[in-house]
Amino acid sequence: MIPRKILEGLKPDMQKVADLAAATGVSYFKGAFRKKAFDGKAWPKAKADEGGKRRRGSLMVQSAALMNSVRAAEVTPECVVWAAGNDKVPYAQVHNEGGRAGRGAGFDMPQRQFMGEAEELEKQITKRIDAFMQGIFK
């Protein structure tokens, strides 16, 4: 039988696990801007500009304000919550979900999701937590 004192020393620090998940999520969500895709699904292409030429560079990274607004809003052993947007980036939700955008009559913004539930993210978090747990039991 393994002494209780040794077993108690093997308990993972759940705050460290939550911090690991939070950092992995922020990295994954910011990576969507570089990949121009989310969970393996490419974003809709940009419309041609008035001159008939396509935009160069990343579609949603002009100032990087939206991408840089992605953060872990709450990180506890019980819960990890990510968020994007702030007073300077009020358009985060409409980019992520699509819908009506702009002033006056506005226009229909296609969804270019960069945050939310994603199978790829779950796999990345699981892989990192597994590696963390392996380190505890070595």
C-alpha cells in the first residue's frame, strides 16, 4: 500500500492545469487570425475591393486590435473563460458570429469565427494536460 502522504503529494495543482488550458486557448484563438480559419474551417474570402484586386495580408488583422483583445477573462480550477473585445474593439462579436454590422443601413458581415468550442482546441488542451500530468508522475 502506498502511504497517504506520498499520494497527497501527487495531486495535480488544478490552478496550474487551468492556467495551462487558458494559455493554450488564447494561443489557439489568436492563431485563427494567422490561419484565416477556425477548427479546420476556412473563413469566407474577402470581396474584391473597388479596384478589383484582392486584399493582401490577413483579412482581419489591420491594426491587430481584435486579435490582441483575445484573453483569458477568468481562470480558476473550476472554470476557464476566454473573451475578446473591449471599448476599443466593440466589433469582436459581430466578426465572430456574423450578422448586421456598420452604421446606418449597415451590411451583412459574414461569420469569421475565431473563438468558441473547437475540436482542435480540445485536442491541444488534452495533449498539454497529459504532458503536464506525465511530469507529475515521473
